[in-house]
Amino acid sequence: MNSYAIVNIKGMQFKLFEKKYVYIPYLKLEIGKKKILDQVCLFSDDGLVYIGTPFIKDIRVNIEILKHVKGNKIIIFKKKRRKGYKIKNGFRPIYSKIKVISFFKKTSKNINA
């Protein structure tokens, strides 16, 4: 079995597998930078499941930013009937493509993390 973690990133929860890619909401980091995520809600490793209340204190996730991309266009349409009021707007949200490098347990060596 693969180990995975459910991590809170910008108020949204994502299921992350080791050495896999995921698109998440935009993080203001340069491409190639590494970041350590510490808000792990659930961690599973070879059948053992650790559940946080709300987060697990000892488990960290090491990720790398690969690129920033725009998503599909989202249309916002507002209308008031019988008033002639119609507004159509849209935007393309920005996502960050990340790669999960590893899961690790926080120890006394990783104090600065």
C-alpha cells in the first residue's frame, strides 16, 4: 500500500501521495522552491492510520513548486428581471502545480522546519 496524507492548503483539503503531482490554489513561491506543509489532518502508512485533532503535530509534507498555470474560465452572470440589468464577467483562476517529495516525522533535528 502507498502512504498518503490529507493536508490542509489554503482552507482546502487535498489527498497527497508521495512522488505524485497535484494542482492546488496559487502559492506565492518561485518555481523550484521547496516548502514544508505542517497542517496534516490524516496520515496513512502501510495500513496504520493517524488522525489529527485537527492536525497531526509530528508529520510534515515536503513539496516542490513546479509551475503556475491558469485554470478554465469561470463565468459570472448577474441579471435582474424586468430591469434591463445584465452583467457578464469571467476570470481564470491561477493554480500551482506541486510535486510531493516526501513525508517525514518532525524530530529535534528538524526544529527550523
